[in-house]
Amino acid sequence: MNGARDWRGLLFVAPFMLLYALILVFPLFRGLWLSLNRVDLFGDGRFVGAANYVRLANDPIFSTALLNTFKVTLMIVPVLTVLALLLALALNNAGRGAALLRGIFFSSAVLSVTIVTLIWRFVLAPDAGLLGEAWKAAGWQPLAFLSDPHLVLPALAITTIWWSLGLPMLLFLAGLQQIPHDMYEAAALDNASRWTTFRRITVPALRRTIVLVVMLQTAAQLQLFGQSQLLTAGGPSGASRTAVLFLFETAFGRWELGYASAAAEMLFLLILAVTLAQYWATGRGREASGAR
Amino acid sequence: MDRGRLTPVGWAALLLGALIMVAPIVWTLLLSLKHNGELVGHSGAALHGPYTLENYAAIFGNSSTLRWLLNSAIVALGTTAGVLVLASLASYGFARLEFPLRRTLFVIVLLGLAVPSQAVILPQHQLFAWLHLHNSYPGLILPGLIAPFSVFFMTTYMRGIPRELDEAAMLDGASRFTVFWKVILPLTAPAQSTLAVFTFLGSWNDYWWPLISATHSDMYTLTVGLAAAQMNYAQTSGLGYLMAQAVFASLPIFVVYIAFQKQIVRAMAGTAVR
């Protein structure tokens, strides 16, 4: 039975593979083709070569959206990674209360983006929000987080960090459980300080998890969409428009499908680069840590 | 593993963090329990009574929220069932059978892990328009069925099951499908439940595809319906009602989360050590 060439195997994989070809593989190539055409609502349009990409490179709205995306990603990923790591370290030492606290810190992660923005809209709103009320109670002027162009990206970042903390925390907790106990015992025998133990044992052992968290989050935040669309609609005057929101508006607001496809392909390349960087970094990490 | 117990300062920081995590949720809950009129221009009223359940009663008097709940349930359950069936069949093929193009097809599935949904959303939208599947349950379910992760995850799990079990059954004259159905499938129960929980959560919370595919309000899922409700907030007014909808919409997911916490945590741990 083993090794016998058997067409029946194809019957098992066929249902998935046919749907996969129709709904993922075909659209992948179709999208590439669309990006080389001028296409509107219906019909195939006409071939324009790289014109959409040239237009994209010269479109200030797209470059602002891309810049906003990079900015918000840079605001989120380092803070999220450090917070999640500290949280995992604390929970790992918290003993009996740990399971309950872990449940609390993960709970926001099971909410949909719609619920999260609904909650945070009325935390951030200056006139009806939790922060606004707290500010007023302290006798300060409430901050207009969502309508001030300098505060809007940090506000989206805070919302996103609150929403996304659970997964990296669980990944770090799982990583911490993998560290052999005797490494810490050896450090204790050497009278190593907590900080030295953390730097010399915990961080190197968690290297792969750290890379995984940073790359997963970078790829996720480069696709940030719902928070911006729902909380601010990209405003004020484009200050919080992200790349995916640009794509969404171009495609489903103005129905410029060819142009939007070109933006989608650029974003795809960017995220692919992050994914490849992760494979490369974790692959190297495995070699570097040798026997483990 | 444990590097000494947590210091008092550590505990204080941890509890403060927990407070920051729950405060927005508690705030939402309090707002949902207030009479709408009381909240106009003064949401601080939420911090004290009187509280009322009238906003929740209003949800049951309003058919659209219940309709969205039904749609979400149909789509999430349909997607979960479909993913389990398709991924189990395909994974058995990939893990156990030898057939032409097996490696190539598996690599093609793995490559799909690197494709973000926004890269294919426009052609998918076109495709579903050609097939007249927008604003229908199949249209909402189908794109959720082709997650490459489901096949990758299930194939890995099946490869861990000893081959001797299949061989013994085959010697007894069982067919390939009987081996799959009677021997392998029952052994994959833990993996099935993990995959089911994840698929359900992901589908229930999906916003991107239903936003584009469901344009008639009676085909909205809860995510899209609540998005529309919060965008029209100025017209509909009723902050308390809006927040009651948010709480109502998140109840099912919290029930699933609390009931399946073990699966979720275990699956996360699996991702980390992979």
C-alpha cells in the first residue's frame, strides 16, 4: 500500500483543492492582471501596462496612507511586544491568580473589530467618553483624540494595543514554559541578579518567540483597517487613512478596480517581505541556538 | 520556570494593567444599562443608578439585530462545519496517500499561508458577482473554507498518528475511506475541536469579507450590522441602546471563549513551539 501510485488520493484532496484554486489561486493571478488594466465597475477594461503603478508612485494620498500605516505599525509593535513580554513574565510568577488574570488579559482579543471600535469610540470621545469624563473630573480640558490630526494615530495605536495584547502574551507564556528549570537553578547558584538572569537566560531562550511576535504583529498592523475605517473614516483630512483603507475606498467607493489592484499588489509585496524575513530570522535563530 | 515570586510592585502593576483592560468593558456594560435620555450630553451618569434593562428589551423588539445574530450564527457554523470536512479529507490525502502531484499541491497550499486576504479581495468580489453569490449564505461562507492553515494544521496532526493503525485495519479488509472514517477521524478529535474553535471565532469576528459581500441589511452579519449602527449613531441616537447591542453581540463569543479556554491556550502554545 505504501508508495503505490494511487489516484484515489486525489479524490480526498480534490474538494479542498478545487475550491482553493477557484477562490484563492485564480484571484491571485487575476489581481495581478487587473493591476495592469484600467478597469471600472463592470467589464474588462483595457491594458495600460505599468500605468497604475506609476500613478500610485505619484499619488500623494497613497504615499500619505502608506506613511500613516508605517507610523501606526511603529507605534504599536514595539509597545505591544514589550508589554506582552512583561505581562507574561509577571503572570508566570503570579502563582494562583495567574489563570484568572490571563483570562482577563486575553478577553479583549476575542472581540470583533466592530465591538472594539464601538467600545473605544465612547472611551475616547471628548464629550461622552470615559477618558473625557475622567479628564473633566480632574478639571482638565478633554482631549479630542479622534479629531486632532496629531492624536488620531496614537489613539488608533492605543485601541489596537488594548485589542491585540492577548495573543502575544500567550505566545510568550508558552515560550517561558519551554525554558528548562535547571537553567534558572544554575543562575541562582551563581548568585546572578534578576536582571542578569533575564538578559542572559530568558531573552536568548525567547529569541524565536520574540521574532515570531514582532513579525506576526508587523504583518497584521500593516493591514490595519477596521479601526481606522470605523473610528475616524481615515480623518481628520486623511491623517489616519491607512493603506488598506485607501485600497477599500479606491475599490469600493470609486470602483477604480485596476488602480486599487495595483495598491493591493504593493501591499502584498510588503507583507510578503515581512513574512520572508520571519522565516529567515527564525531559521537562523534555530542554527544559532545549536543543540536546543 | 519560576524566578522567585512576584514583588508587591509587580503585583500592583499587574492589577493596574488588569484594571485598564476591563475598564472599557465595564464602561460599556454600564452605558448599556442606562436610560438613553439620561446619557444625552452627560455620559458620566453611567457611573451611578438607576439602571434599567430597557435597552436589552428593545433589542428583542427590533428584528434587525436578531436577524444579524441569526446570519452570524449560520455563517460561523457553516464555515466551521465546512472547514472541518474539507480539511479532514484533504489532510488524510496529504498525510497518508501517495498520488501524483501530492508534494506540489501541498506546497501550493503552504504558499497560501503567505497571501493576505486584501491581496485577493478585489478579484474575489468580481468572481462572486459573476456567480451571483453576493448577499447569500454560500457567498458569505465559501471564502472562509479555503484557509490553508486548516490543512497544514490537520495534516501535521495526522502525520503524528502511527501508521500501524491504518495498516492493521487495511489487513482486516477495510477500504481507504473506512480507515479514514473509522480509524483516523476519531483519533483527531482534539485537533478537530481546536480547529473548530478557531474557525468559529475567526468567522464570527470577520468584518472584511461580509462588509464587501453583504450589502443588503437583512444579509448583514453582526459585525457589519453593528458597524452600520455606529456609523449612523448620530441619526439613531440612543447611546445606551448602541452599547446594549455591543454587549449582546459579544455574549456568544464570550460564552465560546470561556467554554473553550483550554483549547485556545493549548493551540497558542502549539504555535509558539512549532
